[in-house]
Amino acid sequence: MGSKPARGMMVRIIFYSLLIAAMVSQSSGIRVVQEKEQVTKTAVFAMGSFWRAEAVYGCITGVVRTRVGYSGGSKLNPDYHSIGDHAECIEVEYDPKLISYERLLNVFWANHDPTQIFGQGPDVGPQYRSVIFTQGEEEVKLATASWDSEQLKLGKNEVVTEIQPLQAFYSAEAEHQKFELRQNSSLFQILGEITNDELIASTIATKLNGYAAGMCTPSVKKLLDTKVRPFLFNRSRLEEMFSS
Ligand SMILES: *[C@@H]1O[C@H](CO)[C@@H](O)[C@H](O)[C@H]1NC(C)=O
Ligand SMILES: *[C@@H]1O[C@H](CO)[C@@H](O)[C@H](O)[C@H]1NC(C)=O
């Protein structure tokens, strides 16, 4: 008789330990999923031609995606031929575990002339002005500090780069996204059939766009050379395949 409540107790203990085990494994399962998810941030810059700016950032390790567009003005729905008072911009999506905002700022300063008013080289006009578009106080602080050290470095040459909060960002037309990659048909065809949205979202296209423009550092270029080569059209390989 006395065994019945004991068995009941045992069943209950087993039940609760299974329940706890299930909860623990479930909660750790959730944690694993969260760790695997990439938490990215975006940064926006204007530094002359957005074709070139997109290629510059595409090669940088830790940059996940890039997108060109218009910002900094008041015109609603600007486009390439009717940009209004906006500047050509690059939106950089990056993994903050791999690259810092400070490092993105260094890339910004190193890849254009921040003393040229309303233009970059042969590209003249306010749409090519130099701007850091900030999102939040932390970015304002870092952007201002980097502006100060750039000015210190340039001495008498006045830095004309503006720092302003990001308002609307208007994505540019499809033909301007990954422009450098589009100019190299043998590289572009590696991606196969691809929609414009897929092209903007593609990390591979982001890297190849910088690669196509010859903007990658020697080590990144070498890595991409080996990855890309097997996919490039190769007549001698094709002839080998036909002859065997
Ligand atoms: C396209 O890119 C490939 C790989 O970098 C290069 O070998 C080739 O010269 C490029 N073609 C053009 C037209 O730029
Ligand atoms: C093209 O294919 C040939 C034969 O397979 C190979 O020897 C050569 O290295 C390839 N060229 C490139 C640029 O990959």
C-alpha cells in the first residue's frame, strides 16, 4: 500500500526533472540561435561619387552589405538626374564584432579629399560634398573626434566635411547599385540570375564590386583571386572539357 504514494512521488520527480531539462535545453537552444545571428549596424557617408565609395567599402573586412543612395537634402524622392540638394551617399552595413565605427571613419578620411569644397577631383557640384551622417550620440562623438584629428593632420588646409544627423536615405536606382561590378560582365555573370534586391542584399556582390574596381588591399585581392578564378570563363579549360 505504502508504495503507491512513493511511486506517485517518483513519477512527479521524473516529470519535473524532464520539464526542467527541457526548459534548460530550450533556453540554451535559443541562446545558440542568438549567438549565430549576425547583429549588424549601418553607417552613412558622402565622399564624392557613390560608385567609387561603394567599391571602397565593399572590400573592407567586416562590411556585410553596401547600398548607394541620396541623403542630406530636402527634395522628396530624389533620383540621379534630379538629385536636388542631396549628396551621393553610401550606406555601409557592418558587423561591429569585426570592424568598428572608428575604423569605418578612417576609411572615409583615407579615400577622398575632405578639403575640396563641393566636389571630388573631376566630379564638381554639391552632390559630391563630404559628409558624415550620424545616427546617435556615440557616432556624433566619434565623428567629431576623428574630424578634429583629421584637421590637426592637415594643418592649414581646412577640412570642409560636414557632420550631420542622418535624416531620410533614398536608395539610388538599380543601375547605380554595384556599379563597378556591372561594368565587368565576366565577374557580374558569376552571380547568375539575380534581381536588384538580391544584388543589394548580397555580401558576395558587395565584395566583388570592390574587387572589380581594383579597390581591395593586396591580401584581400589575392584571396578573392583564388575564390573567383574557377568561376571565370576560361577557354582553355572549356576546350579541355570538349576534347575529353
Ligand atoms: C574583370 O575582372 C577580372 C577579375 O578581376 C579581370 O581579370 C578582368 O580584367 C576584368 N575585366 C574588365 C573588363 O575590367
Ligand atoms: C584555365 O584553365 C587551364 C586548364 O584547366 C588552367 O591551366 C589555367 O590555370 C586556367 N586559367 C585561369 C586564369 O584560371
